[in-house]
Amino acid sequence: MQRIHAYRRVYNNAIAYLNKHQGFNYINTKGEKTTGKKAFRSFCKTLGEEIIPTWCKQLGIAHALDNALFEAYTAWSKTNKQDKFIVSDNEVVLELVSNDQ
């Protein structure tokens, strides 16, 4: 049961991160900016516990957690990105501001 809970936690954390930041920026070991599900997996492993909590890592199910990250990135990449502005009748009604600022 813990395996399922860990998978769901990692998947949900990954979706939440991607929605909040509208993507991710990852520079690989060659110094190149990369994208895609494998780059997202590598990126998540550099974040510490933000996406993959320690208790999930301790279960020893790395392959399942990798699959959760792959599925989360694939699902997120198929959705429409959130706009920075809401437009109504060709007029900006609301500018969406990130909490990161």
C-alpha cells in the first residue's frame, strides 16, 4: 500500500510543481538546456524533497517513482498552459501574478 501512496504523492507533487512554475529549467552535465520527461526526472532528483520525499526514496522503488514522474510530465505537457493574462473583449481584465515574486 505504501508503494501506491508513494507513486501518487510523487505524481501529484510533480503536477503541482509544473502547474506552479509552468514548466522547468534544467541544464544537463554538458551545460545544455534540456526538456522532456527524462530531463524532468533528472531535474526532480536535484530538488531534494520538494517532489520526491525521503520516505518515498527509502521504499526502494526508484523505477516506479521514475514512471510517476514520466506520466506526470506527459500528462502536464498535453494540457494547455495557463495564460499570464485573462482577456475579455480584447481588453486585459486580470494579470495573473506568481507567488514566487
